Amino acid sequence: MIIIPVIFYSYTIFAEENLIIDVLSFIFAVIIGQLVSYKLLTFKKLSKNLKLISLVALVILALAFVVFTFYPPQIQLFQDPNTGEYGIFNHLH
């Protein structure tokens, strides 16, 4: 999940957006995700630490989703391209 934004924001610092790079980064991220999923599914037994880390990561992602929906950082990533506003509260008036 982190691979696509890292690649996108890394290369757009130095160059303009490029559809080919975007598509290749998506393909790369899917391949890495599938490999990680395969490795996790074929483990005989996952350690308790790994299970705990996974649970904490899911909780953090869920909280970040909720918080960033209502109180997003004032950066371009969270800006509505049509209105220029940030967050869902601005659309409820």
C-alpha cells in the first residue's frame, strides 16, 4: 500500500507526472503485495509479535482513514481538485 505513493512522490519531485511510470509503479506494487501475501500464507505458524504488529497496523490505518477524512492535513494530496477545499466538513454546508 505504501509503494505507490512513495514512488509517485519520489519521482514527481524531480520530474512531471508520467503515466508509464504510474502504471509501472502500480504493477510493481501489485507484484510485491502478492509476493508478501504468498509468503505470509505459506508460513507454518505466524509469531505472536507479527500478529500483534499486524493488528496495530490495521488499527492505525483505520484511525488515519477516519481522522484524515474529517481533519486532513492542508497538503495537495488531500485537496479537492474541484473546490480547492480540504476535508468532508467543507462539503456538508
